[in-house]
Amino acid sequence: MNSLTVAATANLSGFRAKWLDFYGQTSLELHHEKSVYLH
């Protein structure tokens, strides 16, 4: 592995972590809104 590959992999995993965090928060909020509307 050269340094460019390592940097790209680290960048990708950081991006994935951010995306998963955003996705998790969004789905939690949507779920919360749905339960608010249902009750």
C-alpha cells in the first residue's frame, strides 16, 4: 500500500463515519416525528 492509498482509505472511513452518524441522527428524528404524529 502506498501513502496515497492509505490517505484515501482513511478519508473514506472518516466520510463513512460522518455519513453513518448523519444517517443515524436523521432516521432517529424521522422515527421521533412519526411517533409524535401517531400519538
